[in-house]
Amino acid sequence: MSDLAMYDVVEKEKKQYIVVKIGGEHYGIDISYIDNIVRLSKITRVPKAPLYYRGVINLRGEVVPVMSLRRRMDLDDDEFTDSSRIIILKLDGGGLMGVIVDEVKEVLSLSEDDIEAPSSTLKSKNSFINGVGKNGDELISIFEISSIIGDNEAS
Amino acid sequence: MDVSQYLDIFIDETSGHIQSLSDNIMELEKEPDNKDVVNEIFRAAHSLKGMAGTMGFKKMQHLTHDMENVFQEVRNDNVKVNSALIDILFKCLDAIENYLETVKATSNEGDEDNEALIKLLNDYLAGGGGEGGGEAAAPAEAPAEGGESGGEAAASDDSADGPLYKKIPVDPELCEKLKGEKQLYGFTIHISKDCLLKAARAFLVFKAVEDFGQIMAFNPSSGDIEDEKFEFDFSFILSTESELDPIIEAIKTVSEIESVEADKVTPEMYEKKEEEAPAPEAAPAAAAPAPEAAPATPAPAAAPAAPAAPAAKAGAGKTNQPANKPVTSRTIRVDIEKLDALMNQVSELIIAKNSLASQSNGSGEIDSQTLHENIEYLERITTNLHESVMKVRMVPIESVVAKFPRMIRDLDRKLNKPMELVMTGEDTELDRTVVDQLGDPLQHLLRNSADHGIESPEDRRAAGKPEKGTIFLNAFQEGNNVIIEVGDDGGGINTDKVRDKAVERGLVTPEEAENLTQKEIIDFLFMPSFSMAKQITDISGRGVGLDVVKSNIEALGGDVTVKSVMGEGSTFTVRLPLTLAIIQALMVEIRDEKYAIALASIMNIENIPKSEIKYVESKEVIHLRGQVIPLIHLDKLLDFEPKEDTEDTMTVVICKKGDTLGGIIVDNLIGQLEIVIKSLGKLDNNKLISGATILGDGEIAMILDVNAVI
């Protein structure tokens, strides 16, 4: 009996996501991957790096590579505005990496039930999405962080 | 006195003195008449003796004292220095080093008293240094009997120690008197450490026990106790007819008494004690389970007459007090200038903090502009602080290579091959962790050179070489690497033999072997358990050599290569990366981006008119002082748009990669800067860029990998 109840709780446990805007869409990033969110600072180009890496920034004395999600997802090139932010992600190996987003909207709690697997028609080959979350009427694409970080060129 | 807190300093300084002794004794062997060296040695030996004495390491003190005697005689020209004496001195040094190791491991100097060595020293003095040398060279490691009996004496002494009250000095007269008493109890009172009026407490204790009987003996003396001339414990013997327990109860009613040890004693115990007194066993404060004291009371040695702490129980006596904590602390000696720089940055940090604090306290509203400036300032300081701390971690490799001349000298004797070690670049700096692990591989390579590399004197003479072989160790920085070359002018690697051996071991077929390049053959030497030695010596030849060297160096992120010329010798080149390192770099500008080029790979910088560009195989080159140097357009390489320029000269940074040169064209020179190399994280596998660095203003500059560019 009590076992059953426990199971229920685990099922309903919610994960928190940072909702960001890139282009016209809203995306969710699992908060457990996030180290920090910083304002845009000077990005230094790294020659010969893959195009979707815009370069590196100085984050408190550490050199952190920064990726353009727009370039990664073959969208229009970044427009840097006042609301642009760099989200610093923690990598498995212990390093850090930044991704540029247009805007950070809010923190959202979603349970497993609120997230649908992307349908096969939506899920193209170069997808970095592993689900679509529903927040009222709004749809939020949940990023699969490992595939963003992964070096394999989107093909 | 409790000296355990000085143990770290002792260990550190002793290693320093041992090293300086070793260096100077080597020097002395070369120039036996150099009085400066003798004086230096004398000073080091004297300091060693003093320190050992202070720490209560009696055996170590004894040995150094006798060494000092010898040096004294040398200084006064009463004894001549010869190689036999040097041999003895080195053995003494080894013995001292053993003491030090034991101290490091157990906080105690151990039982080895090196009687044999001391005897050797004294014999040498007695014999005026004439003969005795031949025998002196015989292994002095046979103090078996002396050492062991010494150890046992110590053991029995230990077992007799017990609580402090058993060590009360009792003169024979009193002893006789004690025998007349009915029943005697020994007491040791430990007073609480924060007690202010120790004498008063002691007085109360005495007052309490005197209700039961008469105090026969004190330790320290009653006068000293009244004058507070004792640490936190004192002992006495009480003659009484009462039971023990009520007395202890009475003592415990006195406040600030931490614990009481007490038991029956007999006058005979003190008689025996009397006999052993001349051989006091110095032991550092050891937390020993005292019979009644519930918490293990730290027991500082009580009185000068009885300088020992409560020793382990009788049974533990033989095993040399096992419970002592090993001293594992690792210390580092830092150049005072580096520390000063660190200190300066810390003071700047405090200033920055204060200015932030005053702003927040002031108007209540903070001007975001100033706040920003302050934060940037703070950031800069912390970055500098980080750099400085890294710099503190950098130590010269001297600390590991300094022992090698001595080692080669020993091998010279052992192998009967005259040779000497020439070292350069001992001041090359590497991160502490790397330096620590460098010792073994280097030692191995040197032994290898001594054993396999250098030929016998006869062979050398036949080959027209000087009889004395030369082994060299050169360290220097090249770009982002530290290179350490270890080699010899010996016979070189006989590749034919290595190939035969490889075939014999079934590693390659004879047909394949024919086509192997020299490099491939030499690589066999790095295979596990591949030994070329015809016979196994204790120096090398067990086949657990070069492969271990290779894996050790690779674990540090480096690599090993070999160059060998038959008849002329071989050189092992160890290349270690400077990952944590700080390098000197030239900052250059290309368009609006800044790049760093490691100063070590730069030959020179030239301003060259464009008209001097010549073409070889349709590639741009310049002809400079007799050398043809290919030009590298860095802007093209880094994907910049070609520059429309009107200038008719260009700035060329001429760099070298091994023996090849290349001229890198840059837009502007900024200047020389000391930079900290940072990893690029995910982007680290970049071909042109070896890392990045953060400049003083927080901006990032890429570090150009010259080896990839040229």
C-alpha cells in the first residue's frame, strides 16, 4: 500500500526547466544542467573551430567556449540584443560550455505527464529536441543537452 | 617540551642540509683543499646536529656529532681528505637520510644507532686517515648486532617506563629510607591545560594526600613545584597505610585536575631505574593509554631528568611504538618574491573590498558605473591572484636532479667505470606535481646511461675517447614544453643486437626485421620486459625499465624519444607539456584580434620590405642572412579577409620548429607578456591554437601553436 503511494509520488515528481526564446520558439533546458546565466560579454573568435562555436568568453577567469544555438539549428544568425543571454551548461567531463539564447523567460516545473515525445513527423534527423512540454496553451520544446554538446555535426 | 609542532620544519630543513652536505662533499672530493667547502660542510653538519638535538633525536645527533668531529679535523688539517673518507661520509649521509625517512613515517627516529658507521668515523680519525680506507669501503650496513641490541635495550627501557611516577629520580639514600616504609604509592597528577595557578593546585593536592600519609619524593622537586617550574603534570611517592581509592578520590576533589595515575610502587623499582638512568630514551610525546586517565592525555615530557613520555605498554615495547601518526605533510619552498607578489595582490584585494564596502555604506544608492568598475577591478585582482598561486606551485627541477651527481658517483665506483654527470638547466620550472613524479624516470634513464651507455675504460681508450665517460642531463623550455635530455657519450644503441633480440623473442619475423627502420628497432626497447643487459645487475637489466619510464612520462602527458649513434652515444629526450604553466609570450595583433606566440620558439623579429619577397616553387620566401625562410600569412591561415595595405614593409616574426624556420607575417607587435595557458575546453582539439590566455583587461587572446603553423 505504502509502496504504491511512493511510486505515485515519484511519478508525479516535477523537473524544473529554464524557458528560453530562440527565434519565435520557446525551448526548455533542464535546470540541472545549468551552472549559470550571464549577460553577453565579448566573445573571442577561435579560428578553425566549427562554425556554430562563436568563440570563447572569459567567465570569472575561465575560458569557456560559447555555441550559437541558432547556427547549430540552422536558423538565422544571432542578433544580439539587450535581452540576449549566455546560458552556461555543465558538461559531464566537468567543463563548462555556453549557449547563446535570445531571451530567458521563466523557470517552469513540468512533470513527465506534461511532456510528450515529439511525433515522428516533427522529429527530423538533426533534432536536438527530446520532447514537447505543455504549459497551458504554450508549447515548449525540451532540449536534449547531450546532442547539442555532442561534437557530431548535425546532418 | 612538546616539539611535534616543529617536526615539519625539522624535516624540511634537514632535507635541505642533507642536500647541501651531499653537494659540498662532492665538491670536496674534487678539491680536497678548498677550505670554503669544508667550512660550508661544517656549518651544515653543525646545524643538523643542533636540530636533531633540539628535536630529541639522540641517535641522529650522535652520528652528526661524530661527522662534525671529522670535519673539524679536516678543517684543522689534521686529517686528509681521500676517497675512502668521502665514501664513509656518504654512508653517513645515507644513514641520516634513513633517520629522516623514519622520522617522516613515525615521528620517531627509530632504533638504528649506526654503531658501525660511528666506529668507522672514529677509526678514521684515530688512524689519521692513513689506511683503513680499504676496509671502510666494505658495506657498513652490518650493524646487525649493534643495532639490534640497541633496539632491545630501548625496548626494555620502554617497558620500564610506564606512568611518570615510575620515573621519579630517587637517590640511593632515599631509596634505603623507602624500604623502611610499609606501603608506597606512586602518583602522577595531570593538571588541566588551561589551569592558571598550577602551584596552588599542586599545593591543594599535597594537602589532600598528606591526610593519608607522608610524601617521600617529588618529581619535580617540591621547590620547583611551588615555583610552578613544571608543565602540566607532576609525580610523587606517598607512604601511607590507607587504601588507594580514597586517596584518589581526595585528589580528584581538587578542581582543574584532569586525571590521576596511581599504583603501588616498591623501592626496588627505583633502584633499577637508577641503573638505567644514564641511558635516557628520548621519545617524542606519544599518546599512550595511561591506565586510569580516561582520555588519552597528551603528555608533554615532564622534567629534564626524565625526558620521556609515557611509553607504550610492556608488550608494545618491542615493536617500536607503532601508533604514532605518520607525518605525511608535504611542504614546498617558495621564492620570497613570489610570496611578496601574492601578498601584494591580497592587499589589493582588501582595498577593492573596502572600496566596495564604503560605497554600499555611503549614499545607499550605488552608481552602477562605479560598481561595475569596482567589480572589474576585483575580477582583475582575483585573476592575478590565481596566476600567482599557480606560480607558487612552479618549482625548479633542481629539487629532483640535485641528487643525481651523487648517484652517478656511486655508480662510478660500483661499475668501475669512470664517469661524470654534467647538468644544465636545473632552474627550469615545472609544476610541483610533475616535478615530484619526474625523479624516478630520470633516475632510470641515468642509470641506464651509466650501465649500458658508457663503455668500459678499455673500450673507450680503444675507441679513442677520453677514459672518463660523460653523462649529461640538459633541461630547457621549448615553446609549451619542457625538454629534458638525458644521454651519454658511450657506445650508442646497437640496433643489430636489438633487432636480433626482437627476432629471438618472437616479436617480429626475421624477414620483417630486415625492413625495420632504426626508430622502429629502438622502440622495442620501450616494450615491457625487453632487456638488453647480458647480465642482470642491481643497477639495471631486469627489463622493467624503459617501458616504465615511458608510461610514467606519458602519464604526465609527455613523451620520450631516443636518438642514438653507434659509437657516439645515445640521447633520451623527455618532453613534458606545461599545461598549468606560465610562459613568456610575444603578443601580436592581426586586424583587431590578439594572438600570443611563445617567446621560446621565436628566433627574431624583422621588418622586411615587400620588395624582398622571393619565390621558390611559387611559394613566398625571404632570404635573410644566408637562410631561406618560407613566409606564412597568418591572416590567411586564420581566415581573415586579405588586407588592402599600402605599406611597403611587413613585420615578420621568425620562429623555429626544431631545425626548420618560418616567418610569420603579423600586422602589429604589442609586446612581451607573461601569460597563463588556459584550456579551450570543448575546442581544445584545435590544430592552430594550443590554448588561450586571459589578458589583464579580461580579454581573451589565442595562443598560436607555432609547430602547427610552420
